[in-house]
Amino acid sequence: MQRLSQHQRGLTLNELARRHDCVLRGDPGARVRRVAPLARADSRCIAFFLQRAYLDDLRATSAGAVILSERHAGECPVAALVTPDPYGVYARVADKLHALMPLSPGVHPHATVDPNAEVDPSCEVSAGARVAAGAVLERGVFVGANVTVGGNARIGEGSRLLANAAICESVRIGRRCIAHPSAVLGADGFGQAPGEDGSWFKIPQLGSVRVGDDVEIGASTVIDRGALEDTVIGDGVRLDNLIQVGHNAHIGEHTAIAAGCMIAGSARIGRRCRIAGHVGVAGHLEICDDVVLLARTVVTRSVREPGAYAGSMTPMEEVSSWRRNAARFRRLDELYRQVRRLERRK
Amino acid sequence: MQRLSQHQRGLTLNELARRHDCVLRGDPGARVRRVAPLARADSRCIAFFLQRAYLDDLRATSAGAVILSERHAGECPVAALVTPDPYGVYARVADKLHALMPLSPGVHPHATVDPNAEVDPSCEVSAGARVAAGAVLERGVFVGANVTVGGNARIGEGSRLLANAAICESVRIGRRCIAHPSAVLGADGFGQAPGEDGSWFKIPQLGSVRVGDDVEIGASTVIDRGALEDTVIGDGVRLDNLIQVGHNAHIGEHTAIAAGCMIAGSARIGRRCRIAGHVGVAGHLEICDDVVLLARTVVTRSVREPGAYAGSMTPMEEVSSWRRNAARFRRLDELYRQVRRLERRK
Amino acid sequence: MQRLSQHQRGLTLNELARRHDCVLRGDPGARVRRVAPLARADSRCIAFFLQRAYLDDLRATSAGAVILSERHAGECPVAALVTPDPYGVYARVADKLHALMPLSPGVHPHATVDPNAEVDPSCEVSAGARVAAGAVLERGVFVGANVTVGGNARIGEGSRLLANAAICESVRIGRRCIAHPSAVLGADGFGQAPGEDGSWFKIPQLGSVRVGDDVEIGASTVIDRGALEDTVIGDGVRLDNLIQVGHNAHIGEHTAIAAGCMIAGSARIGRRCRIAGHVGVAGHLEICDDVVLLARTVVTRSVREPGAYAGSMTPMEEVSSWRRNAARFRRLDELYRQVRRLERRK
């Protein structure tokens, strides 16, 4: 998303320290205008230090200031903002110095807004965007180039729909959400009734998608509309790119899901879960709050206890040895029974 | 896809029972106008019952009628349509009460139709759509907002291309198909000739994509065009979201594939297969008719017998025990040999 | 990509043999105009032979000429271009006979080019495309229908952006690159700072994406912009469809990656690697040059030695036996310990 390349006047270290509860070591009146990596920062930049791998960069930095923890503050050759949460403070400082580009309110002449759509005058609707009849864009919504907003969709205050995203009919998006390029919200769920001859009859998908506030939806991520009820994405959810969320799924508040996950229909995922890449979640099951799933896990039963779970990922190795081990997998049950027999015979 | 929120006049239970071979218990003249879940249905709604988990909802429902099987008909407090296939009947009733929005024939002034394209006057071409020279849209085709139809593509009667889909040049789509938002049909296959220095030379992809009748293609699903011959999708195939179909693949009639599957080039998949999420199919192999593949299976050899197959999915467990088991996987072959030795020594 | 269906005048076998260092057997003056499969080729076509599976087609071909290796030249009933690399020669001959459609320079009246964008007059900008302020399109760039090019992006000479692709602000693409339909370059990386209450604070993504020359990016593939530095794609890289490349990842020259791979943030992949489908690469690790990764491998540690690696893929089998084996996986560590005990006791 387009942001300012630097803060116009800069902010004083004093201001930053007070705003983010940091202990300041250095000149309170010094100003920084942008963030930069330790190795490339000059005196107008503020950097951050987190990982020991960058200790040499820290010692040699020319930054105006560095955000870091007490533990490494002694190694910092320049002004320091000391905090127990350098990453979180960095995120907020960067967001302040590099604010999102302000909107240019209005509807581009090459956009197509239906006369029966309701677009607040503070919105920016870009070239090639299409807003259909009955759609409502609340204050300060940004609709990017070639975005489509379907009939009766509602986009909450301050949300941003980026290039080529498709928001289908009747989808409701909360406030301050972001739909990244080519995201699709509200496509039909995959509901098919099997016939006796093996053919399929498409089941009308009559629900919609309801997205809470402060949700981020990654590029080319697809959230299907519900069959009868809605698919629901809770407040503060973070979805990475290329994720599938099936019809009638519920994703709880503040859950974060990494790229390539496939969440099947009617799955219910709790709050504050952290789901790594390529995870699969089967349909019609529940995952409770505060569950961590490692990459590539397949969830085929409900998870009722918070904790970290894994599966479906055997260690990488050279192809020759992997081939032998994988082949033995097919005899694992037999092997288990052999061991049992041997034990009994001793 | 946009559907009517209810049937204008409603349908009588008698009509529905006769049309769908149901036994009617209740007032034949009562009318229903829309479908609803058991718990939210009022007297103008028809609901369905399938899973015992919803038995309490059934017993308490205020629906005008319920579609269900003989076995549970006794539990239904309201009128009942009794059938051995409640799901199939529900699908058809829902489709009747909530028909697709009728088209508004014509080309939107903000669409771009090449003068050498052939668009039947019954088609609806939405704002931002582009139809290139030589393309043919048969009767009743819907082209959604910001869809692109390439040169010489042909879209069969009654097919619907939804927002931001891309149908590339020369692709042929049959009748009554649906391409969901951001689907891509006819992108170049991944054909690369390796050079001695490790570089690649792109192989022209000169085939196309041929899609049969009654096919549904999910959001952000990609079907590549063939290298020399065509990639072929049979009648009645159902593809979920975010699927890749490689060049020259063939998918047989009525096969259904769930989200996130990757079908490599020149794979031939039979008819009436059911393929679950995240499955991978290697190139240049065959899967016969009536094969079921469980989630996450990797198919690296041809499947010549109908049946259900699985692989590549070990059970989910807590990270600590998973770590131990996964580590042992690397010694599985060694373990197998140890057991053999022990057995011989007894 | 749209190519000529045949070469206007055709090329002589003599010309082709000389250009591609082949030994010609047959009439040097005979002309071929297009490529075709052995079984469908007529005397104006040139075909190629690679796999023994097609030996019958070779023996019965009516092609004007066949590209093949010395070993099978004796089986060819028509003129032959004999070469140690039939696939490579075929690729180049096909590219010559079926050249890309030449551009129709100019900006379509339904495209939207900002007055502050710089578009070379040799470029073709299609209907529905949007080129934002500060963007630069070098000589001979093709911008397809409904493509969006963000502010200050730069597209190198001869590159082609196909339908509905989204190139975000400040992304730099080299020369002769192809972005296939719905590709997304420069979406925000997935950077989220965790709060104590489980909520997330979005970390501004201030880097960009830098793509080298001769790169091909598949349909619906997403390359995220860097957090502070750039995400970098080296010269000659080939990315298939539906791939995710996380922020700050580096992909070395001539590496090819198949569909459905998820490359996490800050991963560094070397040159000339070949990565099969559905592979996952964790963040902050390095893969050296010349590494081959089999399908479905998960890379969770750095790979420092060239070679072929696999993991995470157990063999496909019938569901009933798979279920038993998968269940035993959970006891694999226990089994290992039992065997150790048994061995000690002998």
C-alpha cells in the first residue's frame, strides 16, 4: 500500500519516546524522518534492532536513533529508544513516519458507480472500478483500480480495496479493513449435491460474507459466501495470500493465517490462533482459541485444547534416503506388529 | 452469484412434492417463498434436515415445510416433503425459489467490445469488461465487471463469467458454465526447455483450453492452455477455488476437485473422481474413473483401479511428540532392517 | 500469449538446420510453416520426437520434418533435423514459426494513463488498463486488458503484462518479462507485530519488488513487497501459477518453481534451483545454488549442499492400509525405542 516516503517535518526522539513508553538515551530534540535498516540508515533515520545476527550492523550504524531492548542498549553507538517490545514500537513508529497516502476524494471519470450506489463524498474510487447498485461505501473508503464491488455490498469506514479485488454482492466489510490485490470475497461456496449417475447439482449459495473491523485479507485470497448462513471473519483477523476460506467457516478474532492454507466449509476456528503456511483444515470441525498449527498440518478432528500442534510434515532429507524411508512408511503397521511379537517372545 | 432473495409468488407444497417425487405430509396448497435454516425459518420458508446434530432444531422449527427422509419424518412438527435424497431435493427447490438474477441484455457503455467480436443481443456485458476481436458470446452469456475475454474465445449459451475472470485467446467454454471471480483460463502452460548453462527457453504454448458443458470453475483457479494440443475439462466437472490445472491435462466428466489442488501437465484424470483439498497430481500419468483421493495425497504413479487412496498425511499431534516421531521417520528404513535382523535371530 | 498461427512464408529446413546446429536429412529447400504433434502434422508442419511412448506416431507421421536425436533418426520416415537436444531445438523453432503477435502501439481510449506516467509510443496499452502517475513503460511494453500499473512502477523494454495483472506502486520489472493473468507483484508483505492482548499491529511494508530480465511470473502468483529492503527475483527465473513469494525473499537466477509453492519471507534461494509443486520454504533460511526439491517438500533448515532433497511425502496407498500406517506414525518414536531395547537384550 502506498505510503509517504518520509515524514514531512520529522518527529523528535522525545515525542517518540513519550508516545511509545520508551526510555530515551540521547538528544531529546533530535528529529527523525523515516525508518531504515541499521546498515543503510543516516542521521535522519530511525532503525531497530532485534536479532543478534545484526549485531555488527548495530555497532556500526549511523542511524539517528535505534529502537532496541535494554539488553543490547549498551552496544548502540547512537541515540536509543529502549523498550521491552522493539518490534511493536518499530511498527508504530514506521506507521507514523510513513503514513498511508491520503485519499483524493472523488470518483474517477473512468470508474462506474451505479446511480443507486451510495458513495460517501470522502471516498476515492479509482479508474476502472465498478460499484454496483445498492452498494454502500462509508466514509473514507478507498476503491482501487479495476476493483469490483457487487450489488448491496457494504464497505465500512476507512477500508481499502486494492487493485483488481472482487467484493461480490451483499458482502459486508467492517471498518479499517484491507483487501489486497485480486482478493475475492463472496464467491459461491463449493456446494454440490451428488446425483445417482455421478453428476452434480449446484446448491445455491444464499448466505454472504461478514468481515469484522481491522481485518487484512491477502492477495488472491478467496473467502466463499455461505450456503444459507454467512461466512464470518472476526475483528482483527489477518489472512496472508492465496488462502481459501470455505463457505460458512468462522474465523475468530485476531487469528492469523499464513499463505496457502485451505480452510474447508463450516470449520470454526477460534480466537488468537496462529496458523502457518499450507495448513489444511477439514470441514465441520472446531479449533478452540489459542491454537498454534505448524506448517503443513492437516486438521481432521476438532482441537479442544489450546497448544501447538503439527502433522503431515516429515523431515527433509536427500532423495535417496527419503525414498527408502517413504517406502517403509507403507509397512509401518506391519513393523509395529513385528515389534509387538518380538517383545512378547522374549 | 446473485440470486433472487425469494420467489415472487411462492410455490405450493403440492407442486414441489410432485416435481421432486416427494411424499407430502401436510397442506398441499400451502405456499413457500424461500429456503432458510431450520432455526430461522418462518411459515413462508422451506428448510431441510440431514444431520442428527440438528435434531433439536427440527423439533422446534417454525418452517412452512421441511425436506427430510422417511426416517426422521416422525420428528417433524410441520409439513414435510419426504424423500430418500433430502439434500438433492433441497438443492433443486432452492434453485427454483432463488433463481439466478435474470440478465439485463446489452453492452454497458463502459465495456469494450471489439467490433469484430460477435455478441448475441441476449448477452449482458458489464462495465469494465473487454471482449476482444473474433470472440463469440452465444445466447444469454453474462460477462461480469472487469472480465476479459481474449481474441477468438468462444463462450457457450448461458455461461457466466464473473468479476475479474480472465478468459484468454481461443479458449472455448461450453454451455451453462460458471467461471468464478478471478479465474484464469488459458494462461500459458509452464513449458521451459533447459539450456546447458542452467537458463530456460520458453516453449510456445500453442494449444488452448476446451471446457465442456455445465462446468464450474472456482475463484482464482487457473487452467493453463496446452503446449500443442488442448487442455480439456469434461462436461459437469466441478473445480473449487485456487486450483492449478497444468497444460494438456484432461479432467473427465463429473469429476470434482477441492481447493488448493495442483494438477501437473499432461495428467489424465478419469470420470466421477472426487479429489479432496491440497492434493497433488504429478504429470504424465493416468487416474482411472471413480477414484477418490483423500486430502493432501500426492499421486506420483498411475491409478488403474477405482477406489479410495490416501498418502502424505500423517496424523496431527502435539508438537513435542510430533517432533520426536518426525525425527524417527528419517530412521525408518534402518528400523525396518533392525526388526528383520531381530526376527531372524530368534 | 497470443502467437501467430503459422509463419507467413515458412522457413526452409536448410535455414532451420543451420540456425540450430542440426544435421539435416532430407530436402534442404522444403519449407515448414508451423509446428504440430507427430500424429496431426502434415507436410507443412514440423514435429518433434522425444519419448519412446510416441514411437508409433513417429513411424506413421506425415510431417514435413521431425526434430529428433541421432538415436531415433533411423525410425523417421520423413525429413529429419538431427540434434542432441531435440526439445531445445523444438522450442526455438516453434518460437520462430509462431512469433508473439506484434504490438499495436498506442493507448486504447478505454485505458487510463495518468498524465504524469511515461509511456513510450511503441507500447500497447489495452482497454481497461490503468497506469498511475510516475509509472514508466519502456519501449515495446504490452499492457493487457484490465491490468493495473501502480505509481512509480517501472516496466522494462519488451515486457508483457497480461490480463488483470496487478503491478503495485514502485515495483521494478526488467526487460522481456512476462506477468501472466492475475499475477500480483508488490502486495504488502505479511508483517504483523503481536500485541499482548493477542491483537496484531500491521507493520508498514516500505520495500518494493525488483524483478530481473527474462523472468516469467505465473497466473495468480503473488510476490510481496519487502518490509524495508526489496524482494528480489533474479534474471531468468521461472515461476509457475499460484505461487507465493514472501517479503524480502531472494530468488536466484534461472531458478524454476512449480505451481502452489509457498516461499516465506526472507528466504534466500540460490541459482538454478528446480523446485517442484507444493513445496514450502520457511522464512529466514538459505538454499544454495543447484538444489532440486521434490514435490511437497517442506524446507525448515538451510540447504548448504547442492543435490536433490525430498520430504513430507509418504507413498499413496489404499485408504484402509494408509489409515493403519498413519496411525502408527504417532507411535514411531515409541517403536524406535522398543527396537533399541530388544537389540540390547539379545
